[in-house]
Amino acid sequence: MPILKEEESVAVIDRSELLEVFEQDGDGLVNLEGQGLTKAAQTMIQNAAPQSFPAYVITKIDELRFIKFAFVSFVVNNLRRRYQRSALGFAWSLLNPLLMMIVMTTIFSMLFHQDPKSYGIYIFTGLLPWQFINESVVGGCSAITGAEAFMKKVYVPKLFFPLVTCSTELVNTALALVSMIALGTVLGLKIGWSLVLLPAALLVTFAFIFGIVLALSISTVYFRDLTHLIKVILQSFFYFIPIVWKVESLPKQYVPYFEANPFTHFIGLFRTIVYDSQFPHLREWAITGAYACCTILIGLYILKRNEKDIIYRL
């Protein structure tokens, strides 16, 4: 029998894939969503057939559409669980960067000879988006491995849990930003029309982070130590991003090296909108948008290559 190449092979549906969508009972396979067997089987056949990358992306988005209520429920439950039995509750999402700001302002304002009042706002506007990035990436590394028990019981699109992790941090950061702006007005922060672009900055940063989290959560399935490694890398990255220092303080010959760091542009986007009260240049939107598109495409490509193997590696 001749061996068929991957491109020429017909679609073969593995029983394990069927069991992700169907459950076994006395009468045979019953669809978990309550659909008829014929319709569900046709869906499985279509998904098992070789797909182009654009078609695969459209299929994944379409799958998420059917579990949007579960998605909202997971995000809300994550937020509730985070502050469960906490006396201050959500206030910790603001107190954490606020306490860090006080410590850093006290130390670095003397070191860099800066006015503590304005310098505190400068640090705060960099800490909140960095906290968004850091918490999403670190927590997202274990998004799939942490949902192992759930994924082995019922079929859920593999990008569901990384998306839940990033969305939880997005809501948390959005609420913290509102509190930060209210606090900043007391400290002398200028409120301008540039704040209308803050949701757009959050969304483009969210897209950038989601691509990273998707790729890392899949990689963690194969290399479980990756979570600890990422924590160390992000801790070191903190000092290579203009959060406590300003780009203008660097010698000109070193500026391009620090600007090559993609995180610098996302922190700068928030800082321009909130701290400088200015509209970011179109170039900054183009750079951050390009980074976001690249990470999402890379993450989805890695998912497409490994999706059928993930369940066996958990």
C-alpha cells in the first residue's frame, strides 16, 4: 500500500477526538451539547479535515462564539476567587502597585533628583500596565495545564483558558486604571481628551499579551519548568523597561537597544495617554499593533500545530 503524504492524506477521526465531543452511555455516543449525532459527526469530520491557516482561525473564533456565556462566567468567578475572604477585596489591585510606587518613589526620586509628587505619578502610570503584562503572562503559562481535569472531561477550545486568564487581568487592570486616574487628579495629574484612547491602548495590549500567553501556555504543556523560567525573565525585564527611569536619561547610543524591547512601546503608549496627556503618534499605534498581530499569529500557528497532541500530554 503506498504511503500518502500529509497533504494527500484523507481525514481520519481518532476515537479520542470523538470522546472530547461525545460521551459514552448505554445506547452509544451522545453529544455533550445535546445536538443530533449526525450534525455533530459532520462537524467533527469538517474539523478533522486538513484546513488552511485562515480557515483554522475562523473555525476557532466560531467555536468561541458558542461558549460566550461560559467565558463570562469563568472571568467573573476568577475575579471573585481572587479576592475571596479578603477584607479589602478589589482594593488590593490598586494597593499593590500603589505600595510599590511609594517605595520606588522614595528611593529613586532621591537617586535621580526628581520631584516626588510628579515622579510618583510617572512610576504609577508605568507600573499598572506592567502589572497587567506580568500577571497575564505568568498566570497564563499554566492556563492549559491548570485546566487539565476540566479539559479531560469535556471538549473546550484550547485557546479558551488562555483567553480567560488574559481577560481576567484586563478587567482587573481597567478597574485599577480608573482608580489610578481618580487618585492622580489629587496628586496633580492632568486630565485631557487623550484618555478617550485608553480603551484602545488596553485592547491592543490585550491582543499582544494574549498571543504571548497562548504560545507559552501550549509550550508549558511540554516543558513544565517554563513557568518558573518566565518569572525570572520578566523580573529582569522590569529593569530594562522605562518604568522607574526615563528614556531621556540614557545616552543616545543606547536608546535603540531599549526601544527594541516591545514592552517599552506598550508602557510608553499608556504613559503618553495618561501621564503626558497627549495623543500617541500614529507610529506608536502602528508598532504596537504590528507586535500584537505577530504574537497572535504565532500563538495560533503553534496551537494549530499542536492542538491534537495537547490532550495526550496533559
